[in-house]
Amino acid sequence: QVQLQESGPGLVKPSQTLSLTCTVSGGSITTNYYYWSWIRQPPGKGLEWIGYIAYSGSPYYSPSLKSRTSISRDTSKNQFILQLSSVTPEDTAVYYCARVPFDNEYDYWGQGTQVIVSS
């Protein structure tokens, strides 16, 4: 059973960098043909895909967030990390990490972590 767990600060000041870690257990983030994603849901809105890091280590970002987003990984800890720079209150959301197999639907999700951007 694959499990994902988000961690990171729940409060970030405007203009700072939001950094979240997703720790994966029950499966390796380097296993072929899996993509490890970050998704968020602002209050009262739908899910927004932020980006993913592939099993190969290659990242891919949403065009709307690309200029502020970095997704990396630590294979020794089986973790992948989201960094979102220059945050504003509009980045306030519940942030989820999730796994998606190639050419398929998301199959495992973290429980989500609330991040509030406020001074």
C-alpha cells in the first residue's frame, strides 16, 4: 500500500517561498512510469494542478505557475519537494501530493496540508 504524507509550514508570509515535502512509503519514487504530483485547492475553488516530477527525475510544471515553481526530489529519503516562490494570499490553499501512473488516473493521494499566506 502506497502512502503519501505532506509536511511543511502552515503559515507563510507574502513574498516568501513556500516549501512542502511529500514523503512516500510503500513504493519508490524512482519506479518506472509513475509521476509524483503536487495539486492544490484554494478555498471555495476547484483543484489546480501545480506540476509533477517523473520517475526519471524530470519535472514538468503548470504553465500558469511555471515561473515560480520548482519540484525536486531526495531519492535517499523517498521524498519530493515543492517550492513556490513569491507567494501571495492567492496561494492560500490545501496542498496535496499524489501519484499518477503513466496514462492513467491518480491512484494515491496524501491527506493534504493547509497553507495560509498572510503577514
